[in-house]
Amino acid sequence: MKDSELRDLLEILEDRYDHSSTVINSQIPTKRWHELLSEPTLADAICDRLVHNAHVLALQGPSMREKNGAQATKASAR
């Protein structure tokens, strides 16, 4: 993300912090979010507001997309 986009995201998160819920969906574990944001100071602030008091739901098991794709492949082969 560009620096201006990170600042916009931080502003949104600050406005919502302790007032509203925010849902973030990612395939990247929260432990890696900081390293993927380009500006360390903004990354600290963003990650702090997102992870503090968060409920993290880590899904496990096989991918439904892979399962459905395999079933579609078998059905088309018939």
C-alpha cells in the first residue's frame, strides 16, 4: 500500500476504535501483517488498532475451494 493509503486506513481505524466493530478478512496470519506494510511507524499504529481487543478466528482444515474444484473435475470427466 502507498503511504497515503496507509494513512487513510489508519484514520478510518482511529475513528472506529472503541466505537464500532471492524471486520478484516485475510489469508495472511496477523503475525505477518506488520512486515507487509511498507512504513514501520504506520504499520505499528495500524496493527495495534486492529489486533488490540480483537477476536481472531483462524480457520483450519481443507480448502472448500479445492474440494469443490476436485468434485467439479470428477463430474466433468464422467
